[in-house]
Amino acid sequence: MSLRDMANKTLNTFDASKDKVNTFEGLPTGEYHVVLEDFTHRTTDSGWDGLSIVTSVIEGDFAGRKDYNSFNFDTVSANGKPIPDSVIDTRIKLVAQLAWAIGVTLQDEDWDSIDTLVSAFMDAKGHDVMMNLTVKENKRNPQYPYKTYEFKKAGDTGFNDPVDVNDDDLPF
């Protein structure tokens, strides 16, 4: 696609006099074949401390788009209110299901901290998985929609299989 084509597509619905330039559109609800791009322990200057999972869509209409999911396992919110056990349970299950789908066997000691979880996923970066994403409106903070995830194995797609190359396969 040429620059002109891209500009025409982008500017078709853009009003420079009133629209914001910097907008981010996350992935819509759907099932995606993704690769685990990052699984890290993140902290912010404001004191937030949690887990960050980044996946990148590898096929279909949204190929190249990323999904960002960050959460922590705190039992009390920043304003001092208890976080329901069901929320913590869902986050733990999400990590466990992602581990299963991508082929990571979590040991008891991997659950000691976010850092030990990150270490357990170290070799999983770059592996593919199927991600079912559901996005729902957050009326209080529309820029942060509610997202729920389900992960399953990518299947026998060959994406995780090593490639066997010998000298006869090389063009030089």
C-alpha cells in the first residue's frame, strides 16, 4: 500500500479541526492466533507493581497488532478496599491457562512471586497460542475497557516445531 493509499484510508474519517491525533484502538472481541511477545514484571513511578503480558497477532486481518494486559495480585486496592478473591482467582487462572497453552509447566515455586513467574515463562517468548478475547465497555473509564481472556493450544500448526535445514536447502 502506498503512502497516498494509507493517508486516504486514515484521513477518510479524520477531522483535523476536532479529532485527536493520538488514539489507540485495542483488538476487538475475537479469537486470535498470537505469539507471546513479552511476559514481564512492571513497576511504575506511581507505585503500581504487577505483571505485564504482551501478545502480537500473527495472522488474519489484525496481523501485527498487539494486545497489552497488565494486572497485579494485590489483595487490597490502592484506595484500601479489598480486592475480591474471584478477581485474584481469575488472574491466577489466566496465567495458568496461558502456561498450559504455550507449553510451560509451572512448579509450585514459580508462584512465589511475579519475578519467579516471569522466569518460568522466559523460554516461552516467541511461541504461539490461540487467544479468545472478549472486550466490554468500561463506563467509568472508557479508555480502559474490560477484557477477558481464554487461551488454548495453537494446535499442530508447526509454529513451535524446529525447522530442519541442511546444506542442500541453502541457495548459496
